[in-house]
Amino acid sequence: MTTTMHTYDQFPFDIVDGHDAYLIDDQGKEYLDLTAGIGVCNFGYSNQQIKQAVADQVEKVWHITNLYQNQLAEKVAEDLCPTGYQAFFCNSGTEANEAAIKLAHKATGKHELVAFDYGFHGRTTGSLSVTGYPHIQEGFAPLMPAVKMVPFNDPAALDAITEDTAAVILEVIQGEGGINVGQADWLHQVQDKCHATGTLLIIDEVQSGMGRTGHRFAFEHYGLEPDMITVAKGLANGLPVGALLAKESVAKHFQPGDHGTTFGGNKVVMSAAKEVLKQLNPEFLATVQAKGDWLFDQLEKKLSPLEAVTGISGAGLMVGIHLADSLPVGQVIQVLQKEGILTLSARGNTLRLLPPLIVDQADLDQAIDQISQTIQQLSAADQAVAVK
Ligand SMILES: *Cc1c(COP(=O)(O)O)cnc(C)c1O
């Protein structure tokens, strides 16, 4: 019995230290980290500039109320926003999406939302209403009314977007949903239908953003132009943060009193985000792209031929390795842990890799071999059982 609620099934070790792209547990065992705390610690665990920025801020002031000006948050907003957008800072991905949903209602005067099967947007009531998993929603009805949940990458889904739709919310690469990559044509059709019906397009970049795919935002791969963008996970390298970025024409519908949060723009968090954005420059993004291209090449060569691997998907350092049903992903994850490699799962028996963006290519190379061996050993064992 523990005193924390049983909201997660936890592995039996506690990470107490880390360096570079490595984590160390309470027994002193070292792991190569291919999770980055679920796409959060993108610059790993030794980034001296980020640590120093936080340490310097801790010596000054940690928190002020949003009733006073905040030059640090202003600077982060300037560095984060595409031209013509404004930021609202909060503390998590789900809160960024809540803010987006509220702003969509206020800006359009409409309340219908369109969202997609296996899109994940968070666990608070508004975000949960647009999260397309029956089992995650189960037990919490009634949620927000007027949400149309339709299939991803499906042309028929476009019919759901009408003059009555306030907003469409989607991930261009569904993360939790199984690293499902959006089709460019279809995404542009969604955007066109939004424009034709006065519907706002919200792109959730909480997992795919902040350099994960080799661009600051994954929608840049497609040349899309969302009305709103939500970010969180990687923005402050591990301190809790979220942000809604909205085009000025939309953002102006939030006026004093319409929305707020005590901790949004927190000074310590912003000091980390400022340093993250400084380092997330075009040169750095090019290294992520190059590493990602190399990685997908290797995965195609070394993992695709395996019988138990049914597909590889993703972009940059956001990777899905799809496994046959006969090989449960949980088994692979546990064997890899014993071998000193931390990995994640996603829906659909997918082994998901979200390494820190600074991960060493040589380490990735070794990890791929280890993953390949593990998959082969487990599927051989599985066949041996089947033969008996
Ligand atoms: C993790 C995630 C969220 C929720 O973020 P929290 O910080 O856990 O609230 C929302 N959208 C996407 C795409 C995510 O991956």
C-alpha cells in the first residue's frame, strides 16, 4: 500500500540521478534513456546552461503573480511564438488545450468541436472530452457535449466540420495513439475545410513540438498554418509548463478576467524555457533531423525485416516500432530495462522511442542492436512455446 494514488502501474525502481542521456536508479544501475520523461527532457540531464539559468533564478525570486509585468515570460513568448501569434502560459499540456478550447468558444461564439480517434489531449474534463479513447473517457461521463469524434486520416471525417464547428483539434503525429503520422493531403483538406466554415484549427504540439521531429513544431513539415498551437512537455526541459499560442486575431478575444492561472509564467520555469529556446536554434534542429534520418534508415534496415515488426513510423526522434500481437510490447520494455535501456509503449502494441534530442548517435546505434536482439529472442521463445 502506498500513500500516493494508484494512477500509474509503476516499474519497481526509482530514478535518482542522471547525466547526458543516461539515468541512474536507486540501486546504482545506469540506463540509456530513450524516453526523455515522455518527450520532456530533450536536452538531457547535464545541460549546464539550463541548470545555471535555473540556479540563478532560484537565487532571485521564484514566483510573482500575473498582476505584475513579467519581462522573462515576455521574452520566452517572443522566442516561442511564430510571427503574429501571442502566448498564454500555463503549467501542463492539458491546461494548454483547455485554454485553446475556451478561446475557440469565445472567439467564434460556437461550441461544437471536432476531434479524432486516438488523439490524446489530456485528462482534465475539457481535454478529456476531445481525447479519442473510449477506455480513457470511461467512468467520467457526462463530458463536454457537442464533440464529434471521427477517424484520423479519413476523408469522410471532413464532413464532420461544418459552419457550427468552433474548432478542430488534432496532433499531426499522434503520439500516445501509436505514432500515427498524419497524411499531408488530408491535413491540408482539414485546414481548407476549417477556413471554408469559419472553424479554428488547433494543433496540439505537446509531444511533437519543441524540436522532437527536427522542426520546432511538427506541423512545419506540412506547411500548415494553425490558428492555435499548444505546447508543453519539452518547453522547459523538465519543469512543469504549458503554453497556448494563438494568432493575434484569435488571441484578442481573451481579455482580463476571461482566463488565468496562478503559476503560469513562473519565473523559475521561464528561466529554463528561455534557455531551452536559445539552444533550440536552426543548427541544433538540423542535428536532430540528421540523427532522425539516420535512425529511421537504421530501423528500416535492422528492424523492419524482423517477423515480429509490422512497421516503423514517426519523424525525427519520435519513433514508433509496431509489433505483432504475438509479442506484447510490455515484455520488450521489461527485457530492455534489464539490459539498461528505457523505452515507452504507445497504443496498438507500439514500442515508442522519444530519446533526449542530444542523445549520442553511437548510443542509438547500440540500442537498435539491443532492441533487435530482444525482439528476436522474445519471438523465438514465443515460437518455442507454440511448438510445444
Ligand atoms: C502529454 C500530452 C498531453 C497532456 O499533457 P499533460 O502535461 O500531461 O497534461 C496533451 N497532448 C499531447 C499530444 C500529449 O502528448
